[in-house]
Amino acid sequence: MSNEHDDTKAGDANDQLEPAGGGDRREVDALGLDNPARRKFLTRTAVGGGAALAGLAAGYGAIEYSVQGRPSKNYPEIDEAIFKPKDQRDVVLTFANSKALNEKHPERNEQYNRLQKKEFDFVAGFRDMYAKPWDNNKPGYTQMDRALQLAGWHPLGVAGSRKSANLQPNTPLHSWDQSDVEEEQYKFDDKQAASDAIKSAARVFGAVKCGIARQDKRWDYDPLYDLETNQELSWEEDFPFKPKSVIVMLTPQDYDCVATAPAWTADGTYGAGYTQMGIQADQMAKFLRAMGYHAVSAGNDLGSSVPYAIMAGLGEGARNGTLIAPLVGPRIRICKVYTDFDFVEYDQPHTWGITDFCLSCGKCAEACPADAIPLPSDKNGGYGFEPSYEFSDEPGYTWNNHHGIKKFYSDAKKCYNFWVENGGGCGACIASCTFNEPDFWHHKFILGITPASPKPLHALMAQMHPAFGYGHTNDPAKAEKFWKTGEGMRVNSSMKNNIGTSNKS
Ligand code: SF4
Ligand code: SF4
């Protein structure tokens, strides 16, 4: 009854409070604004709420600032006595796809099989990989999973650029042909405007991040190698122009699909990622040629993608051999565009404390089914100028590593061997990574505090990651779950998969 009374009183007082456009007076009355004590309470609440909101905004601002990272002067650290340009023929994917190189280096196969106690045929590997029969009673290895795998890669094959994944240069999407370079060159007002324009275009082409580095001979394969003709290619004699800049773009991969690793399902998003980056890189190269500058796009070919992405300020090198980019982690593909356009503001390496974090973590190494990644307990924590994994002291065993750069070294031969046995890619080291998380706000917070937090806390954070349900691999339930994450795609209220996660795993 008292409420009835209050309502009656409020009716008189609130004549002045009624909004100009009319409205339901009862809603205003319900606030009790006629009551001085109530008004005081609401005022204090508003002031307190405002302060809390301001605090949250400041905190969020600090997190956003930390997502930018800090410029790093420490990358790269090079041991000049050991370092030399990387010969493309010494990259496992090129070697494994060349009968000629296998015949030239029988000692590599012999040594690997003797030390690993295997009968593994590098050059027959890719042929065998996709020949494995499916099993519809084995989640992640069914006909549907195989279909997703094949479909992911299919457009790249149709375009004639499937071999770019194995570093084959000059394929149709990454053609060296420069006959369509416009005669008139578009002129930018200043370097910042040029960089902004290139990155705006990158977003339209589907990149989640884009940075620009100077061309750097240290990261280019030299000599290049044509897998089809078994010929060396020279930057000076064969490449169509002298490159000055390398535009680096990141393509996201689906969180829920990667979570199924090492099942065939995950290969669906790896193949789709390769396809997307092939198209994206081709579009960026065409954009530059249409503005009157020479440009050639690349997938895995031409140069080592991870150091170029680090030089372009996009992330840091990680224990699992990938680039870890803030907010997307290692769940990305990297493509590049070489151009002679150099009127740009170049990016520079940044740090978020990620490489440092890897020294105390090691979840990727624990998850690796091939034992191809060094553990923190290994010599130097697996970090240094030379590989330190099993058999790395054996002369010739580390022919595939780029010696002389301070980084984590893994055994890509064992990794490739597992792909063949598995019948598809793997990526357990991506799925299990502490930085492979959906883009939730609390993950931004963790990224924000990582550089300032002590090392023991890093180890604890790595342990907490699985405790919160992230990062466990080799789980058939993940594949079953993945095939249900399409529910809600018509509405897609979160739009989360625009950075590669449906938010459902
Ligand atoms: S892809 Fe798989 S096998 Fe290769 S390094 Fe990563 S976890 Fe190991
Ligand atoms: S799992 Fe840990 S050690 Fe491995 S790459 Fe990710 S953060 Fe680094």
C-alpha cells in the first residue's frame, strides 16, 4: 500500500520531470527521484559507477597499449661466424618434394632412418600422406574430415599454386610476370599515407594483421630452387626486379578446427589458410603493380616467413617454430609480397614478452607427437644459435636448420615424418600453445601483464591454461564437437569467426 501512496505523490512532483517528448511517467516514478535520499543515493551511485567505468576504461586502455607491444632492439641476434644465407634446397618441404635432391643426398635419408630406427622415404611421403584410408568410426579421421582437408587445399591446386607450400617459386598466384605493371606511378603525399593505404588494402584482402619490413638478404632463400626443373634460381639473374620492401600479412585459421589437432579435421583450416594467403598475397601484388610498382607475391617461397613477420612487428618467434602474434597466437598463416616500392614507413620488431614466456613454458613440446620440439629442460632450454635437440651433435643431422640465429630450433624432419604417418598435417603445437586462445578480453589482460610478470608466474600461467579447458590435443571429442560449431552460423551474433573462432570450443 505504501507504494501506492508514493506513486500518488510522485505523480505531482514528476510533472516537471516528464521528458519533453512525453513518455511513460511510471518509469520515471519508479526511480524515486522525488525522494531526496533516493536522489542522493542515485547521484553517488552514478559518481561511483562513473569512476569505476573510468577505471575500467583506463585498465582497458592499458591493455590495449600493451597489445601494441614495445619496440625491440634485440632481434635478430646473429652469430656471424656461423650464419650464412639459407639454401632453399635445405628446407625439408623442398627436399621432400624433389626426387633429384633425394638422389643427390642419400646420406640424409640413411642417417635419419639409422638414428630414428625407421624405414622412412622422404620423397614418397606426400604421395602416401593422402592415400591413407578413412575410418568413419574414428572421429577426426572420417570421410567427412578427409573431405574438409581436401576442400581446404583445393582452390590452391586449381590455381596451380599448391606447390608454393613446398616453396616452389613462380607459380600462377605468385607469378614473377611483371608485364602488367602500370606505366604511371601513383604518388603518395607521405610515407605514412603509403603504409596506411597498403594496410587498408590488406584488410580488404582478408588479412588480420599487416606489417612492412625492409627486404633483407638474411631471410631470403639463396639460391632459390625450381622444383619442377631442378634448377637453381638467382636473385640477381632470374628474379624480375630488385626488391626493396616486403609486405607481410597474417591469415587467421579457425580456432575450433585447429583444436582438433592432430586430426585430419585441422588440416581443413590449414589448407583453407594456405588458399586464403595465396589469394591475399596475389591481390596485394596486383594492387602494387596497378599503382606502377613491381611486385611478386609469395607463400612459403622466396624467404623465411617467420623472421620477416618479426621484422614487420607482427609477433615474436616461439618454441614451436611459429610466429606468435598477439591476440591470434600461433593460429595464423604468413604470406609476403616483395616489391621495389620503398616510399613507406617501415615497421620494426616488437616484443610482448612472448619468446621469454616460451623459455618457461613448453606445452607445445609436451603435446608434440613426434618429439620434434625441444623442452625447457633441454640444453639451454632449446634456445640458442645452434640446434640442441636429440642427434644435433651428429654431423650433418641438422642440415635443415638455419644455424647462427638465436631462436628455438626444432626437428622439422620428425615433424614431416609424423604428418606422413598421420595422413595429414598436425598442428598439435599450435592447438596446445598457451597463446592460442579465443579473443576474450581476459586473454588480452594476460597478454598485458606477461612482460611485467616474473618467470615463475609464466610457468604457472602455462599450467593454468589447460586447467581452464584450453589446449589439450589428440582428443576425438574435439573433432565431434567441431562438427557442431556451425550451429548459429545463420545469425552469428558474436561474429567471432572473423578472427578464426566460433567461440564454441
Ligand atoms: S606440427 Fe605436430 S609433429 Fe610437427 S612440430 Fe608441431 S606438434 Fe610436432
Ligand atoms: S606452448 Fe608455450 S612454449 Fe610452446 S610456443 Fe606456446 S607459449 Fe611458447
